[in-house]
Amino acid sequence: MATKKNTYGFKQLINDIHLWLGLVSGIIIFLVCLSGTILTFEKEIEVWFKEDLAVVPSGAPLSLSTLTQNPNLTAKGQLNAVTIPTDPKEPYIFSIKENPKQRRGTNYQINPYTAALLAPQKTAMDDFMFSMFKLHRWLLLDSKIGRPIVGIATIIFLILSLTGIVLWFPNKLKWKYLKNGFKIKTNANWKRVNHDLHNTLGFYACLLILVMGLTGLCWSFEGYRTGLSAVLGTKVFNRGGGPEFDAAKVAKDQEISLEEALELSQTHLNYQGVVQISLPNKKNPTYTIRKIADQSWVTTAYDNLILGLDGTVLAKELYADKPFNVKIASAIKPIHTGEIYGTFSKILYFLACLIGTSLPITGTIIYINKLKKKKAKRRVAQAIA
């Protein structure tokens, strides 16, 4: 009787690609996903380790002019921006450039009723989270070395996700076989449970893993970022972004106060929301105002307003009026981190990252079990022979 010859088909090729790429990149993927899981709730975790900086409302808040003249604040450096919350129990945030080389400045919290300075607290958790950030981005190596390694591992993870989806589908596309891929058979032996944890959980997390991988590559490769910008038709990470305006209309002979700039922002953006006002400087002699509505689901749904020094409205840009491609390009970071829809999306990303962390482990166990099975079969065959 003739024996049936096994042919090396498409699915075997996909399986080998999935297997060997997974073994080669497993440790790096594990570290990147583990650190990403922890960083999902980075801000919330850091707050747990700090004192409660909530303020007790007492009458009306002091004027911005009074608050900005606080000697304890002015001694820190140059005022860069002010953030005014809508919750009366929250402090105002003043961004101070402590030295000219500082790009974003240091955030100081101010009690708006007493002008008391609530200095930024630094805890051991801040240092730990920064280590997780460096692990996630550069594997704790020099950025020039670690960044491309993480980028290549991310590309491999994307390939693993796509090949994993192909392998998830059974050979016979019938519901009685397909439905097994949606559940974990908890009453089976541990090897089957481990296989289902890899196969089923990987399927459920695949979409978010693809989103995180495709956006994460923007930090690893400049060429990829440029290509994505070309695809979207607008610049990704447009740090010089914001509405365009005619620089010739910028008045320089008179200047409204910060308080008046806030009043104008409330007039032109008339709704309840957090306001951030960037103060004029030599490079940009305008008041740049960002405001987001309290009821907004999208954490990047900022409306922008640019005022000349004399209070003239130079430009106004509403988030609702932005083209879809611009909204996507401006939200690459929150899409990658899961902050895009607040706590709801963070929970989903946390679970997806946690699954991503487990996949190299469960996948390696599957490979070891298969090796043991092959060795056992070989010993049986040798014994029979």
C-alpha cells in the first residue's frame, strides 16, 4: 500500500515564518509589550504615589495676573503656558521654562484661591516609569541603537500578527471547526489550555496590536513617518501645527493681559472645558489657546484660537471642522498609547498589551511541547525498528 506524501503547502510556510520569527524576536517583544502594559496607566499610577493636590474652593479664584506675579513662581523661570481646569477643586497648571534649553517646561500646580505653589513632586515611581519608557522605546540602550532594534521587532510582531490570523483559521472553513477558535477549553489538559491562550487571546488582541504596531513605527523610523504622512496627506507629529494666520496682522505695539486673553477665549469658544493658554514669546508673538470640551470623548478634540497681542483673532480652528486625515495624523500618539478615548480605550489597550506580553511565553511553550512530541515519536519509531 502506497503511503501518502506530505506536501509543503502555503499554511506550512506561514507556520514556519510565524514560528521562527517568534523565536528570534520573542524576548524583545515580551519586554516591549510588558513595558507598554505598565505605561498604559502611567499617569494614574504615578498619581497614586503622590499627595493629593486638590484644592479647597474659597470664594472666587484670584486673577491670573495675581497668580502669575507670585514671586515663588516667577523665581522658577519664564512662564510658558497656563492651564485652567473647569473643576474648582483642581489646581491651575503653570508651565515654567526653567532654562532656555527646556522645550516644554516644568509644570507647577498653583492653588487659584491662595496662590500657594504646589511644587511638582518626584517619587520613586516617576523614576520607575521613566525606566519603563526607556525600555519600551530603546530597550534601556542608547536611543540610536535601541530605537531601530525596537522598530525591527515591531515589524516582526506585525508579521506575527498577520501570520497568526492565517493560522487561526481552520483548514475546513465550517462553523463547527471555526467556533473552537473563539473560546478557551478550560477543562482540557494544560497543553491544550496553553495552545488556546495563544491562539484565541492572540486573535482577540490582534486588531489593537496591529494599531499599536503601525503607529509605534512612527517613533522608530523617520522614513516610515514620512511615508505615513504622504499616505495620510498631512504631516504626522506636526509640532509646528495649528491654524495658519497672516503674520503681518500681528500687532506689536500693544498687548492685552492674560486675563483678557482668557475672556476672549471664553467668548469665541463658548462652552465648558479645560483651557490652555500659551503666552507670547520672541519666536511666536501671539496668544495660542487650546480648549477641549468637558463632555468630549476624544482626548485630542481641541479647538484652537490664536490671538494677536492686541486681542485680534488671527485664526480659529474647530476640531469638528478638521478633515478626517488631519484628525488621525494629529492623534497618532494617543492612538498608540490608548489615550484617544480616555479610560475606556486604556482598558482595552491594557488587556491587548497584557495578551501581547503573554504570546511569546505561550508560543515558546507550544514549540517546546512539539519538540518533545517529535522526540517521543522518534524514540517509538526507533524502538519498533
